[in-house]
Amino acid sequence: MTDTATATPPLIAIDWGTTSLRGALLGPEGQVLEERQAAQGILQVPAGGFATVFEQHFGDWARRPGSLTLISGMAGSRQGWLEAPYCACPAGFAQLAQGLAWLPGLPWRVGIVPGVSTEAQQVPDVMRGEEVQIFGALQLAKLHSATLVLPGTHSKWATVQDGQITGFSTWMTGEVYALLSQHSILARSLPPDAVFDELAFERGVQQAQQGPSLLHTAFGTRTLQLMGRMPDDALASYLSGLVIGEELRGQAFSTSASDTPLLLIGSPSLTQRYAQALALLGRSSRRWGSEATWAGLWALSRQWPSP
Amino acid sequence: MTDTATATPPLIAIDWGTTSLRGALLGPEGQVLEERQAAQGILQVPAGGFATVFEQHFGDWARRPGSLTLISGMAGSRQGWLEAPYCACPAGFAQLAQGLAWLPGLPWRVGIVPGVSTEAQQVPDVMRGEEVQIFGALQLAKLHSATLVLPGTHSKWATVQDGQITGFSTWMTGEVYALLSQHSILARSLPPDAVFDELAFERGVQQAQQGPSLLHTAFGTRTLQLMGRMPDDALASYLSGLVIGEELRGQAFSTSASDTPLLLIGSPSLTQRYAQALALLGRSSRRWGSEATWAGLWALSRQWPSP
């Protein structure tokens, strides 16, 4: 702990998701002074227990004079600490700041960042937490317009133009891969301990580009094994390529402007896999990790109106 | 039991699948004299136990003088009674008959019908049992060319031209619907006892036609509920429409000749749902049930070479 950190009102940046809780203490320049995490996502917090869990993990930080805490993620959902209604697209930093939900009755200033909603083809879509990562990555990349991809259980693809999220979509890619590889007829074909097979993954990505749909191509994982046309150890990587490749096919790169920067945000292993698939389709990308969350919350702390 | 049935060598038609065993005793004109079924699919038969299970359920039929038994389905797979290698497309009745695998060492004539294989985009595809239903439905419909759809856990789409299956594809539609509705994040949104909602189903079918992929559209089931835009009781039907609609979108009807007859084969409730979805896309269809299996095996019994 440095003198600077003690002397300047600190920012406590928190990403409180469905299954995990991560926090960082940020210094006056947004630098990370300390990080903490716990397996206490909102589903693990008993009713009425959010303030207690918060104090338990971050009370010593919050008690510093003038502290400000900003929380993004599912803590702002209906099942969370305090509901922060969604900001509708187009949504920029200013809208997020205006939409902050301040927790009443606490000895410290704690604001919850709203999620963002959009609508396409008469169906709504929502995100909570990713919007902060998006603005954080844009800050770090010094960009005002980009396509941002946040791969995961429910991947998000967002378009940002002139600092505004103009639209986004959710893809159940990670969850469908888990269901197919663990619970479908394909599960019995996949050895549990296979290592990642780069070539099989790339073959899956390419196969997916030909369509017609994952509903059909996924069955190929079984027939390739049945006919002895692919080694068992390669099948899981092939299936991963099919599922991620289906997501990329849905973005219809051939018709989109190829000079829009593409930023990937997520765990290194997952963004690496997406970067590889994108490169195969002729698209370069840049990758960011959890630093995007802290950068986003820090940038937001410079914008919020007085509570 | 009629005199005719006793006097004429009977055909015992059997569909032995992964999880069920169904059989019919057919008269000289192919008419069904008696049907039986048991929950003894090939996965429930102990190693070396196929002859015993067969005799237990159908021994009295097989002991009739001159009896012939034809078995289709997974009984001819590597995990079945006797492997009957796949016939490669294009495959007609003659190829199936030539590929019959006759069981040695039995007091009766028992032949196992081979499955059919095809290949598209360097990936093989296979069917076992459906080929008999396909030829049976064509017999009943008096057609030599058609598109045949067998909806189910793993739906099949087959093209028949001049009596030959020229190609087909497998779709994991039923299985993916089960996984999404029972094991994904969507499961908690779906009330377990909702009745079929026709309008929500049709909305799902239409939504799927706009793409870009089920990986994205399925998430709409959750957001429509979250935003209070669809009653809970309608969500499962909407999701069913999305999944079946994705299968239909993959068939790219807009580019296929619309004067090819479309035959649906399967359980009445499922073929009814597909017929409704197809009608919504401007395609008429005709529906067949288990009679297609018996008709197919009966027609095949007129073609096999002497054992």
C-alpha cells in the first residue's frame, strides 16, 4: 500500500456476476493496486445478504476516506443487490453514468452500473457487465468505433460507433458446446482428456462456413468417428470449431465492412481460440482480458454525476 | 388368426431401434395381422442375447412354416445383432435387398436390412431404419421421387429420385430442443406443464427464417420472458418453433423446386407440427406413421434374392 493510494480517494471496481465476484482497488491513474476474487456470485448470496458479503470482501477498501465503489454485472439485475434498469441502445458512457443506481443506507458511496438493452427483429436482447468491458477495451485501444466480441457461455457481439453501443446480440455458443459435448449423443464419442487439436478445430470452423446449420453439422462429429475418418482425440476440438464457426458464420463477414477494428475480450484461452478462427476467415483482431473491466469502471468513475 | 395367415408363409416385420423393439405379423397382401412392441431396444439387450429376446417376443410367429423375418434399424449396427454394412447412396430397393445380412445358425430365415450412407462436404452421414420407412411411404404414396422428412431426435431429410435415395442429411433437432428446454439457462423460464401454443410456435418458425442462427435466436426465449413480452406458457412452443424453423431454414426452400412432393414420416403429433411449420412457409406435405415401416419391409420381402 503506497502513500498515494491512501491519500487519494480510491475507486473500488467490482464485477459481480452470476457465479463469481471479482474486485480491484484502483489508484488515482486507474492502476490496479490489488485484486480479489471469490466464488460468491449473486446466486450464492442469500436473500438480503449483499451488503454483508460486500463488507466481508471489500469492507477494508470501502472504509478508506472518500471511497467510491462501482459495481457492474448481474448485481444490478432483478435477482441482484439493487435493480438498475437497462439503458436502451444507442447507449454511451453518459447514459451509463446517468443510469447508475446508488445504494441507499450504506456508510459508503456504492453505485450499480445499469445493463444495456437492444431490440432486433422484434426480439429484445440484454447485457449486464459486458458494457463496462466494452467501454474499457475501447479506452485501452484508444478507439471510438469497433466491433467487440466477448466470447463465453453467452457470447456477445456489439457494434460501437462514435462511442455509442448501437446494437448487440447474444449467442449461446459456450452453453451449446457444453450441452453437446457433455449431454448429447456426441458425448460418448468424445474422450474426456483430449488436448486441443488445432487442425481439427480449424477444420470445424471451415466446415461451419458451408452451413447449412449447426443442427446438421454437429452430427458429423459422430459420423466422422463412426466411419473412422477422424481420431477420437480430435473430435472435441472439431466440435468446438463447428460451434464457434457457426457463430462467426452468423456475423456474415463477407457483407460487413472489413476495416472495422475487431476487439476480443475474455479469458486468454478463449479469445485465443476466437482469434485463430477469425484469422482463418481473414480477419485480424486484438485481445483484451480482465483489465478491460477495471478500465471501464475507472473511466466511468470520471463521468458520474454527483450522487 | 385366420386360415389365410396360417396357410401363407408369413412375413415378420421388425423395427429394432436403440431404445424400442416393434414387430408386426403381415399377411399375404402386406396387411397387419398383429402388432407387438417392447421397451427392449438394442441398448437393453445383454451381450449375445439377441436371439433369446427375439424368440421371447416373436418365437410363435417365427415357428410358422416358411416364415421370413426382416429386421430394420439399429439391430444391424456394430452394437446390434449382426452388422449389416451401409449401402452407399444412390441406394434403391435392389441394393438394400442385396445387402441383407442373413443370420446364421437359426432355425428360421432372419435377414437384417442394411443402413444407408452418404457423404457431403467431405463428411459422411448415416441412417438405419429410416431407409425402410422411406421406401414404405413411397409405396403407399405411389411415388418414385420425393423429398422425405423423418422428424425426431435426429431428423432425416432424404431425396429420392426414380426410386433411389440420392442423398440425405441428419439434423439433431429433437435432441437440441430437449437439451435447450431441459438443461440450458432457458429451462428455468419454461413452465413444465404448458400446453402447445400454436401461435407462439408459428412465431418461432417465422423468427427462425430471418436467421442468423439458432445459437442467437434461442436466447430470445429468455429475453422475451425477461422483458414481459411473451407469456410464460407460450415460451416452450416458441422455442420449438425456433428449433424446427432452423431445420426448415437449412433446407433453403426458396431455391429448391417446389413441385417435389414432400412426405413426412413419424409420430402423428410430431409430423403434425412439421406440417404446420411447412404450411406456414407455403409448402404442402403428406403424413405417414408406422405403417410406412411395415409397408417398406413387406415390399422388400418381395425383392430379396434367395438366401
